[in-house]
Amino acid sequence: MASAKVADWNFPHIKDAEPIGEDDRELVADVRAVLEKHGALSRFGLALLHQHFPVGTDEVLCEEVDTGKRILTSVVAKRSTSEQEPHTPTLWDLRANEPVVLCRCKDYGNGHSHWPS
């Protein structure tokens, strides 16, 4: 699925982002029901959209993994550069008509994924 370009990263700062709470019980149940209906419970979940620092509209987060040390780090990369490499999108913004990729993993096809530093 092709992704639209990011219009903006207008997400709340992590200190201001409200995680799932008691008032979201019905919302979460509805999302779960839709995922179950489509057989996608093991493919998709929920993420708290937030930011720690500004990310440009020409940038995307890329996951960098050290499997030996069991460390996962998100790094910022230029969107155009990261799109040229084989990758797996892992986080989408659904505010636009088409899903917008916010984060991706570089895939080397050898049992793990990471983004080169």
C-alpha cells in the first residue's frame, strides 16, 4: 500500500499525550471488534501518537535494532532516502484519506529488521 506524504506531525508532546483510559473502553472494544472481523488481531494494535521533538514533513522515524543487545532505537531519516531501501512500514497516521507512514524498519531479509545508522 502506497502511503501519502505526511501533512504534519501535529501530535501532542509525550508529557501531554493521554494514554488509553477508562473512558476509552468502548472505543478500544470497537477497534478490537473491527480487527477481529478482518482477521487482523495479530497484525495491528494501538499506538499512542505523540512526539518528543519536532519531526519535519520530509522526515520519517526509522527503527534501528541491535538484536545482540536487544535494543530498539528510533532515528529520524529523510523520507525520500528511506523510501529507496527495502523496508516494512510499522506505524501509520490515519488522519488523511490514505494511511501515512510514520515509522519503518529496514529489512535485510535474514530474520531481523533494522535501519542502518
